[in-house]
Amino acid sequence: MSNQDQASVEIHEKMRKFFTPLSDHIIIEFVENLKTSGGVYLPVNSEETKAIAHPVISVGNRVENVAIGDWVSLRPMNVDIFKMYNRKFALIRDFDVLMKVDMGYIKDEAEYKQAVKDNAKALVN
């Protein structure tokens, strides 16, 4: 585990210790520029939930289909952001979650697209 990943784990544990969402609420980390292991950024242009996925930090007692550690994609909406530990978080409701995202797939897809680009550049040169 990289130092950055370890720092994320520690911050998420602190968040769960001090913040517990009620009922059908979920705390997510608001990811602005998700960098895949292949070095590809998945950008967000504003504080709308345009990023492909956000990690779930904590869930309320009535949330059934989402668990801590899942990555979720949200419906397009403006969210209220709060900052803790130099990161952005949001409190959302479970019906704002459209789907769970397998980040292994995103990593593989990003690496594939980068390999295609690299091969195309090599063919041109």
C-alpha cells in the first residue's frame, strides 16, 4: 500500500470515528481528479457530482445497498461540500447513488486506453 493510500485509510477511519450519518445518509469523499494507476485523470469541472466514482466513508443505519469502502456513482446534482483533513467530503442520501463502481475495471479501462494511445503514437513516429 502506498503512502497516499495509507493516508486515505487513516483519514477515513478518523471520519468514521467522529461522524456517523443518520438514517439513509451516506458520507462520501468528494473526488475531484481521480488519477488511475495508469496515470489517467478522470476530471470534475465543478462541485457537481460529475466524477465517475466517490468512495463511501460511512453509512447510516437505514442504508441497505451501499457499504463502507464501496465506490459509487451519483446522479448529477449539486452537493454541499465540507472540508476536513485537507479533503472534501459530502453528505448525500442513499437514493442519490446510481450504481456501485468496480475500481479495478476503471483501472483496467484507463490502462487499456493509455496503451492504445501509446501504440498509436509509436506507429506515427
